[in-house]
Amino acid sequence: MDSFLCELCPRRCAARRSEEEGNGFCAMPALPVAARGALHHWEEPPISGTHGSGTVFFSGCSLQCVFCQNDEISRGRFGKRITVEQVRQICENLIAQGAHNINFVTPTHYAHVVGAVLEKPLGVPVVYNCGGYERVETLRALEGKVDIYLPDLKYADNADAARYSAAPDYVEHAHAAIEEMVRQRGAYVMEDGLLKSGVVIRHLLLPGKAAAAKAVMDYVAETFPPKTVLFSLMSQYLPWGRVPQEFPELNRRLRRGEVRSVQTYMENLGLEGFTQGVEAAGSEYIPAFDLTGVPE
């Protein structure tokens, strides 16, 4: 894979990424680095289904979320450098194991790899599972190849985005990206309880940020007609990563009352989708990043 000056994410840092070396914000090489390729049963029900979602976890990230539960691979960048052909091999192995879909996790800085892998259709839906901090131009290069977009919408204002994810322009880019995703896929399509096409917008509720979660839901309800997108309100927050040492305002678990108030708000808005109880906040739900499924 040739080296290139990278402008895949909104940072547009124009770092030269080669097969061997990574530069710029994500510090990842042009060749993919993966930490895990395995069936995953803890996505939203119509994505995990009964057999599991075929997840491919890329290392590195274009964000620096201080509470990231995958920080071992996102900030620590643990993983193994492989080829585009080997990513395709992981996908085919997961399909052979019964995966309902192929789920590329944290793919933003490897959008060029995803596009190359999907030059030949895989035969199952493809999920683009991202932090929401995307360039519209990068997403347009994937049009027709991605079936399901699974973006986060992490913040309602850029002050929080700057403090917790080092992305002071997050909100405008996430809104534009999600609107482009919906333009590409249209209203979601379900068949036999499985999501085949569409957009699922995720929001992780943070401690003390119920008002922000409600503002995120207001945007979704005001922007997309009913039956267009699905919304996933996540309550699996744990004080993780840099939080215990540096961010005391986030250094606690969610309270049942704040979870209930946001869930009630979502219900009253009429947003279709999914919610979690506080019992979802457990480290046992974090995958083991041990190179499972990554070719030798």
C-alpha cells in the first residue's frame, strides 16, 4: 500500500502515512493495525442477533476520549500490522463462523482500507462503527459499500468535545457526517429481527450530563423524520482511562435516577431504538484485545 498524505478525518493533518510508519494525530501506518477479529454479542440486538456481529477492531483513533473503554488499542495502539488481504481474510473467517454482518470498529483512519476490502462485496451487511467525527468526503468514497452506519453522537456542545475528546469542532462535523450517512442509506430496514440497512445513532450518557444527552436527542428528533434512524442510549459508562486521575467530575458511575430521566425523555420524544440499564456498566463487556482472529 503506497504512502499518502492523510486527510481522512476532520483534523486533515496531512501526515505522511507509509506502510511502516504512522504520523499525525492517529500515529498509525497506512497498513491496517488490528487488535481483534471475533464474533461480538454485545452490540444492539438487531446487529448482534443470535450468532454475533463479526467485529474487526482497528487500533488507533482520530479522537482522544478520556473515558475510552478501548484505550488499550485506541490510545495505547496495541495491535498487529497486517495487509488489506488479511483484513479480507478475517471478514471471510467471521462470515464462515455465522456472523450476521461485518462490523469495522474505529475505522475512520482506515477508511481507505475498508474501501479496498469492500471492492468485492462480502455478501453480508457491512457496519461502519465510528465515533461520529468524520469527513463527509471520506464517507462519500464509501457510498454503496457500507450498509449500516453506527456512529456515536457524543456531545451536544464543543466545550465538552474539546475537554473530553480533544475535538473542539466535533459537533458540526458529527452532525454533517450523520446527515450524510442518512442520505446514503435512507430509512432503516429490518428483516427477521436483524438490521440490514440504515443508521443507528449512539449516545453514551456521562455522569452529570443528562441535559447534554437530552440536547443530543432533541437534535435527532428534530432532524430526522420518524422511522428514519434508530437511537441507542447507552448507560455502560465506567470511570476509565484518564478519568480517575484527571477528570473528577466524571469519576463516578451513573446514578439510576439520571439514567431513568434520560430514558423517559427519549420515550417522550418518540425516538425508536434501544436503552441500557446501569447493569450494563461492567468491565466484563469490554472485549479482550489479545489478537484473537488476527492472522499470524
